[in-house]
Amino acid sequence: MERPMNYKEVTAICEFDYLPDGLEAKYDRYLPDGEPYLIPRDFLNEIFERYQTPEETRQWIEQGILAIEEDAVLFHFTKFLVEDLCSARNRCDEAHYTNMTPACMKEYGELYSFLLLLTCVVPSMKMLEKRSVPLTYYEEIPHQPLKLQMEKLALQGDAKVHDFPWVMNFYTCSIFLLDRFYFIPYRFEDSFTMFRHRDTQEVLALRHPGEDFRSDGQRNGINDVYDPQGRFTSEWQENAEFIIANRINPMGFVERETTPILKKDWDTVLQKGGTLLALHIPSGPGYTPDRLRNSMAMAIEFYDRYFPELPIRGFWSSSWLYDTRLSLVLDNKKSNIVHVQRQFYNYPTDEGDGMLRYEVFGDRNADPALNTDEYPSTLQRAAAEYMRTGARFNTLSMIVLKEDISRIGSMPYITDADMELFRRTVDSHLQRSEEDGEIFA
């Protein structure tokens, strides 16, 4: 390019169908690396050899790369996108990257999202090498999605990237498998604050004000189920000496009665903006408290050593597996699902049971309450029977603070009193609707 173009000029020429918000300021700070290529050809050839890519598919990919490299404006902007993508996760950048296609790339536009991600692999690995991260931690990370993508390209001629935001974690080498679980930096933005008692080390979370909950302590309207008679709104009273607010019971619901704390007795341990490690659960055996504890300890050691600038406070995750309603239908003594969720400080989210329907029944819109066929698994049968009563599941999130890792296995947050209150509170909104002769859905 003869002169530097500004963001509006470049994007007008490229004509992307989608770009994340907030890129303009980053683009203004971007300094090109001067490399004349998009993807090093030796790396590309290694990929082709590893996956025994057919010649026709090789040529298709190579022509797509050339189409970007020979368009000076698109090449420049793509290199900018790559730089931002490669560092986005460690910056806990909330920009929502997903599939994008530049209209200026007329013939090979369908390849663009894949090529953009593939371009991220080499610079991401160089960044980790610069941090002295051993190769064994990241050498195979990009190949988790790359294997499937290369098979689709070769066998089906399909260049579409499935779940771009998720596979981006792998192409940018931002996610690490440490023993049993994956970990990646995450910025905490939920509406509550966590405290630890200075003497007893008890941890409690107080919900921020102004949110509506049903009588069962879940967000009013979750699963399109409302509780107009029993709902309550979270409160927060604070002065120099105390805070009075609604406690989040670590069994995953907000308590109606407020809880007072004296500020002199409690330290704030997590609030909005804090840095956590998001935990992701790959399929397979070993979903146990012991493996959880070991993985979390390894993760803290890893990030302290190789990413010391990240002030990691603990762990966060969101899953259908954390729904404490599952403890109502599963064997509490034998179920690893129950054993693991009891190690977390669970809390309600805005997500209903779509994830459970998908993971357990194979379809987010499945209605097991209407299915009279016998399900093959114990979990399916138990969940379906529960839903036939009119009850619904929820997706919950969890927190584990790093100081409590060693206590995993002995329920660091949940007490017998918490479980008893859960049993008295769960599905109370349904009981109320039955008493009133009304159904709110």
C-alpha cells in the first residue's frame, strides 16, 4: 500500500460480512511485522503431509492463501486480525470473534475463516516459545480442531469452521490440557462479590442488588418459568461497618433472607474484573474430585510460572453438570457428577436446561417429558422422570478460589445446612403454583 489506510477505508474495501466491535482503536495501534507471507510454506507443507491432504485440496488451500497475500489491503488487515486473535484470550478480551468473510475475496471467500485461524498457529507458538513454555504443553493443541477441519476439506470440500469462538482457543494455543481438564484465562463479570472470613476462612458470595429471583432462588423467567407471587428482588445495604445482602447458597441458588456481615471480619476475595481460569471438561473417564484437585493445582503452577502477569484468583466454569438438581435424581454416594459439583461454590445463571437437553438427550429442543420410550442410560431415565413432574433443570456456574484447591474432596464451600436449605427451597415455585392452581410458563 502506498500510504497507511485508516480503519474505515480498509474495512470498506474488504467488505467483511462480520467484524467484532472495538477493533478500530486496536487497528490504529497495529504495527506490521513486515513478513511477506501469510503462512510459512514449510509449516503448510507439514500440515499437508501430516494429514495426507489430496493434491486438489492442497491447491485449493494454496490458492486461497495467495488470494489474500496478493490483495495488499486484505493481506494487511488479515495480519492485523491475526495479531489480535493470538493475544485476545490472555488479555481476556471480550471481542466476539466468529466466522467472517470478506466480499473482496470473491473466489475463495469460503476459505477465509479457516485460513485466518490457521495463520494464528505459528505466531502463537512463537509467543509461547518466547515465554519458555515447553513444547509438550502446546505442540498438539492446534491439531484438536485441525484434524477434523482437514478431513472435512478433503472428504467433503467443506471449509466452514464449526464453533469459531471455541476452536479459536486451540488455533491460538491459548488453552491448555493439564491432567484431566482444559484451562484458559477468563475475566469474571458476574453480579456478585465473594468474601472470606479472616478467622474461620469461610467463603460467602453476596448477590448484587436489583435482580429478580423466583422463590427457588433461580432467576425469574429461567426456562420461561415465572413466579409472580413468590419472586423477590436482591438487595444490598452498605455503610462503613457492614453489608447486608442476599447470600448465594453454594448449592446454586440465591437465598431470600438477607445475610449481614461486618466488614472488619471479612476480606473481599473476588469481584467484577477479577482474573480466573475457565475450566472446560473434555469427554472421557476420570471426572472425579481427585483429578479436579490435581488439575487445578497444575494449572495454578503453570500460569504462575509462564504467565506471571495474570493475577489468577481461582477458577470459573459453567455447565449442566453443576446443576444441583441432579443430586435429587442421582445416587449421591456413587455419582461422580454429584461428588464433583459438591466441591464448587455453585451459583445460578441466566441459562436454562438447553445444555442438559443437548448433552443428555442429543437435542436442545428435546422434550423427554413427552417421550414414553425407555431411555438406555440411568441419567437419561432419571432426568426424564424428573422433568415429567413439571420440574426443569438449569445451567449453573461455579467458582473455586485457588486457596481452596487443597480442600477439594472435602466440600470446601457446601455445608450440611446448605444442602438442607436447598432441599427445602428447590422447586418451591412449582409447589406455590400448585397451591394457587396456576401454572406460570
